[in-house]
Amino acid sequence: MTEPRLRELAVADLAALAALEEAGQVQPWPAERFEAVLVSAQHAVLGLEDATGLIGHAVLARQPFDAELEAILVSPARRGEGLASRLLAAVISRACEWGAERLLLEVRAGNAPAIALYRRAGLEEDGRRRGYYPPLAGARREDALLMSRPLTEG
């Protein structure tokens, strides 16, 4: 198997993005939302692909002083291979290229694998939004953990 290739995604990748999202998310982003970020000058949409097609993506938003990771996903069939770490490293690199001071994100409090990934990358919990996420599979609303890491010294 060849090493997956990292590249910036474009509008031509919309169908592949939507299909990956449908396959890998309980509450997927609609195609219209992906289309908006793909054409936005304030976003970067990074993808990992192999011979089978798109296997991961990350959406990064540029803010005045910070960058926010809005989404990251690896195909369920490819999880556990370190691909999310590779995507997150690319996100951090892009945020640094933009001159962002911090990387921000929010994550479901119950998403232990994602929280572990973010902690390994140096993100720390800054706060919590109680009951932020709608219920999944009949569960109660879930808190969002707010996490960040500095990108510049100072």
C-alpha cells in the first residue's frame, strides 16, 4: 500500500468530501457547508487520499489572530493508522503559515480518541460549553470541550 498523499482540496472534490462525511460521521456536514468552505479565502480544506480516493479531511478557518479546526475526519476503515495525527500536523503547519497565534477547537466531551489525539499534539482544555452538542442515538445533550495550543512564542 502506498503512503496517502496530502493535498489542498478544491470544489472538484466536493462529491468525495460529502461521501466521506456520510460514511464517517453520525451527524455529517451537508454538502453546501463543504462547498462554502472550499471557496472561502478564510478556510483551508486539507485532504488525504490514496489509490482508493479520499480517506481523510480537515477544515481549518483563519481568524484575526487564531486558527480554528472546524472538522477532522478519517475514513472508519482507515482509523488507527496515524492518519488523523498526520492531518492535524498539517493543520498546525498551515495555521503557522498564516501567522496564527493559537489553534482552537471544540470537541464532544465523550470523544476520548479525539481528545487523546489533540492532547498528544499539545492542545489543552480551556473551558467547557455545557449541553452544547445535540444528543446522539437518544443520549442526552453533550458538553463541548474547548481546547487550544499556542503556535507562536511570546
